[in-house]
Amino acid sequence: MKFGVVVFPGSNCDHDAYHVLGTVARQPVTFLWHESHDLQNCDAIIIPGGFAFGDYLRTGAIARFSPVMQAVSKFARSGGLVLGICNGFQVLCEAGLLPGALMRNAGLKFICKFVHVRVESTDTPYTQACARGEVLRVPIAHMEGNYFCDEPMHARLQREERIIFRYCDAEGRATAEGNPNGALDNIAGICNEGRNVLGLMPHPERASEAELGSMDGFRVFESLVGAMARQ
Amino acid sequence: MKAYVYVSLKKSVLDPQGKTIQGALKKMGYADIGEVRQGKYFEITLGGDLQQEQASAEIERIAREVLTNPVIEEFRYRLEQPD
């Protein structure tokens, strides 16, 4: 069981993800440089946060053409586990591995703060150890987190229970006040049809140790490791 | 050959930057300002001796594949033969 953390020029949460997987979850983990054409037999891939290629053109727009992303796409389409965090979520949307797009925050400001998200479905490898409706306190740090998709796709995401995290208040109510960036239907994270690819704007890797103010983010990694062990 | 490509958000997509600019213009006293939409603009020089038709096909492909995110954006362009 090996994890791979993709590194683009401009990734800046790669070491955080590596640390959580290697030191906190005690799993084998390796970095995968963006020019790599293969995934070094990794069993799960993390696309970390940051500003891949400076976010030039659009967030994730250049990164998706990296050699490593061709390998990640192939891996994801054959059922491989791929987790995109923040900029990684944006890259996965641009690459067409997840539907929709992440637009400029409605308030036009970069937002860096702790928020609450509600686990909407436990039917993914990334949330299987959580309880449905569980509220996680995790940080966000982004300028483009305003999730958008057209209405037919939104209806489909709802019908197929592919909205995995919604922004909410501390009590777990998905209110307008609990929505930091204007995201459609308070969407903070979604998965693909096969439920093996997940993207979310919050940073679970920044809230996986008590010293960091919250361990709620570790629920995601704990779920993933558990799901992989059972495979 | 030179291509001028304009990328804008689809009509169905809210443009908070355009809205902010519109608000600022109104505050400045430009009373007749209607909707403002912000977009992106690219100038692309095409090498070789591409015919108009090939150049169009190439630019459309580039615009669809790279310059726009079709979920939220649309584009238009014009080609010009420099003097």
C-alpha cells in the first residue's frame, strides 16, 4: 500500500500531505514530480493544494497537461484512488475527472480560515469511517472555491449522492452564512461516478494533528487507509 | 497570421468581478452603465504559411482545449493577416 503525492511547480501543500500520510498515518508515501510519466506503482494519489503553474490562465488549467496528469487520468479512469485537495480539486475539474468548475469566490477575496463541513455520504473510500451528517472543522485557503456546475449536472450529483461535503455552520446546518465562497448548494467536495476520485476545497491535511487546532481532517485519511487495507 | 481571442463567462454564469466594476462605475456617476462582464483577451501569432481555414481550425481547437473552461466560459475570435 503506497501513496503518491503529486508535485507541480507551485504546489505548496505537498509536504503537508506527505507528512500526514507518512508520519501521522504511518504509510509508505512518495512524491511524484509533474514530469513523471508513471505513478511508481502507487495505490492512491494525492493532488495537493498550492498554485500549480502560478494558477496562470485558470487554476489547474496548465497543470492538467503535465505528463503525470496523463498517468493520473488513466489511473483514475481504471478505478484508481485519487484525492484532490484545494488546488488539486481545481486540477481534477480542469482535467475532466470531476464535473463542474471552481470559480472566483463570490466575495472576490482570498479566504483563509477554519470552516465547518458536513459529511453528506459515507459511500466513498474517503468518508467510509465517518458518520453521515458528521461535522468536520477544517481550514480553507483559496481564492477560487466557488463551485459551479449547470443544473442538469447538479441534479445528477444530488441524485447519485456525489455531493460528499457541504459547507455548514457549527451545528451542521447548510446555511448561506455557513457558505464561505458562494459555492452552489454549499458544495465543498464531490466525487466521480465511480466514487474513486474525490475533490474538496478544505484542507484535511492541515487539520490532522491536535497541535494544529483540529484533528477532524484526519477522518479523511483514516477512511482512505481503512478502505485500502480492506481491498 | 495573427489571432485575437476573446474569452468571457457564459451568460448563465454570475460574474462577481463584472458586478463590482459596474457598481464602481455607477458610484463614479456613470448613470447609464448597464451590465458589465469581465473577460480575457489573447493575441496569438501563428507561424508558417497557414491558410485561413487551417488557422481557424487550429485556433478553435486551442480555444476549446486550453484557453477556455467550457463549463463556465465561451470564446470568439478573429484572424488578421498582418501587412
